[in-house]
Amino acid sequence: MADLQKIWQQAYDIVPAQLERVKEVKCAATAFNTNIDAVVKISGKRLSKLAKSVSLSFEDLQNKKTRLQTPRDVVRGIIKCFTLGIAEEWLCEDKKIYEWMRDNLRYDRLQMGGQAGIVANVLAVLGVQKVCAHTNSHPRLQAEQFLNMPNLLAVDEQGIPCCACALNRQNDEPLVHWIIEFDAGDVFEFGDGEYVCPKANRFIATYDTANIELKINDGFLQYLNRNGFDYLILSGYHNLTAGRGGLERIAATIPLINEWKRLCPKGIIHLELASTQDKAVRLAILRDLAPLVHSVGMNDREALDALEVLNPQMFAALIKKDLHAADLWQILLELKAKIHTPRMQLHFYGMYLTLQDKNFAITPEAEKRGMMLAATVAASKAGLGNIEKSENLLWAQGQEIGQRAVDNLQNLADFLHNPEFVVSGLTTYENMDLIAVPTILVDKPKTLVGMGDTISSVSLVGAR
């Protein structure tokens, strides 16, 4: 196994040259959700105090609802993600609960939030010649979360672009989301029991009057229709709810996607799923939107969520299992068959998998290079806490490929009865290309916010 780690270590030697190739990309755009993240690291000890402060009971923990309607719901959501080591995002529509979070959770720092904003910063620092970010709200506080880079743009409501960090729509209300992070191995005491967090992750509590309704900046549409794109990264649908017109908002964007495809026939449109709690919205995203785009990205939890609404029987058989790479491969294969998206990527701890049609615009070899670049950039982000400077991007270059990562790949190669796959990461399956890479693992990440968005966008845009 040590030899296998060395083989992949050498394969990663191409990453610096691959990063240089990103500068060939002329234009990328990101939409629709940009906001401000208020990040706070919560300890098991503090979580125990919060549970006591809201008089949380064991009965409360049996509540399956994922809406933030009381302070108890906020604490309940954190506990769920802490004890399971998973990431979820729950929505709050009550300003009083927002005020409770502001006064009781507080934050350690502010940073860029929302897939569109996070990806825009990442692609700009990677060297894409021009990156245009969609914003629903762009006051000074939001502008300060954009990197001060001349290639990073936002547009006003008339479609006029300017440097994103300089645009100040003074009458806009800041949109703030709480990112509550926790560490693997930390202990939460509740009642007479102790619960150990199995994996570092986060719980997101969202109060956002614009993005939860997927409001769209007309100026951004004007700009995109005039200028086109090489890549368009879409997300933000996960904030919608059926009760607030979410299904109608999804339907309203279908003509936009079709028009973008007509105007930019060579452009690639990617949809990032994210944690979507409303099942009706989740199904509409997968059934109505995903088949229209060229590429879909998700993590292991989001893949399971997708399976829940597309194949409930398979979901029920897998939900209680400790999923290995072979299980996740079968989920990916099933989702690809149900959705028919040309390219689909699943990223999970220690491994990335991409399954794409044979005639996809990006070759398997280029995909592999992009995925290794993404793994390096993601590890750098985890290790340093940010990749806001170009010199931070390759901080993880040369670090050891994780043992668990190699084990994942071996598990999948054994399942496929393909010993060569564990070395190359490339194979074909039923007239599709499968690409897999084991990743660099960071034991104690400083942040996990935006990790999936970074992986998906860099894998795609970096595949040159």
C-alpha cells in the first residue's frame, strides 16, 4: 500500500503545471447565492451549555423537522450534525430566531458565503481571466468579502460590471448565515450520556430574505447574455421551500438555462446540489434542472439525499450502512441513470469520483488532472483556513496521499475487478468514463466551509 501511495504522490507532480493552465480560461460566472458567513467554532462543552439554556429534552431530539422555528431547533440542529459528523443547512424565516442566534451564537469571523460568492473568489485567485459573480445584495459589508482582484467582477442592476470589492449598493441589507463548526473527537454531554463527534463538520443556520426566494439580479442576466461564459457554476436552489414558491422559482429558471445554452453552445453549465432539506424542492432540482445542465456536483450526504427521492428502496437499504467507496460508486451510478446529466461528480472524504459520457467535452485524462488540482487546493484551504492569496493554493503540494484515500480506491478497484484502476484512476463502464483520485487528507482542518464548492469548481474549471 505504501507503494501505491508513492505512485499517486508522483501523479500529483503535475499539479503546479495544471494550475498554470487555468489562466487559459477566459470567462467564468457564478450564480445565484452570495452572502456573508458568520463563522463560529463550537465546542462540545459550549454545546452542552446551549442545550441547558434552552431546556432541550430527549423528546426534542426526536423531532425530525429541519426548520428553525425556536431556539431549541437551532441547538437541535447543531447536536444532530455534531453527533453524526455530518453537514446540513436549515432555514430560519423568523426574525426573532435570527436575533436569538445573533445574541447567543455570535461569531469568530466574517467571510464570503454562498456557493456563488465562494466559487467566484476561488476561480479569481486561481487565475481565470474574468470572473463575474451574481449578488442579490451588495452593500459594503458584502463587498468586503470579495477579494481585491481586478479579474473579479460584480454588476449593478443595470448590468454594468465593476470590481466586486468596490461595488456598494448602500440600500441593500446584508445577508448573514451562521456556520457552526465542530471538531472530530470532541465530546458533547447530554443527560447522563457522552457523545463523541466522529468527523469534523458544520451546521449552517440560514436567515436570508433574498436567497431563500432565489431572487435574481436582472443586471447579471443582461451582462451574461451580452458577454457569455466558458463556465457557469449554479447553486442556491437548496435554500428554496415549496411553501414559499420554491417550485415556481425553479421553473422560472429553466428558460434562463435553455437560453444560456443557446447563446453559449460551447459553455459548460455546472449545478452544485448542496444540502436541500425540502424534499419537494430536492426532487424538482433533480428532475427538472439537473438533466438540463452539463455537470452536477455533490458530496456523499447530498448523494444520499438525492437517492432518497429518486430511489427510496435503495436509499432505505443503504442509509444505515457505513458506506465505503464501492457503495458510493453504486449510488453515483444510480443517480447518473436517473438524471442523465452528461457529467456527475461525487466527492467524499479521501476520494473524488467523476462519471461522464464518452463524448463529454473534457477528456478523462484532463478530468483527472483537474481533480488532483482540486484535491491540492482543497487540502490547502483546509490546512491554512483560506486560499485568498495565490501563494496559498499549493501549500499542500507534495504532502502525503492519505492512507484512507488509498484504501478507498483499492476498495472500489476490488469491487470493479479492475486492478489497474487502483493505479491509473481511469476506466470505462457501460460506455461511460469513470475517473477517481485519492486525495490529500488534513488531520485537523482549520475550516470546512466551502470545501465542496471548491472541489467541484476547481475540478471542472481546472480540467484543461
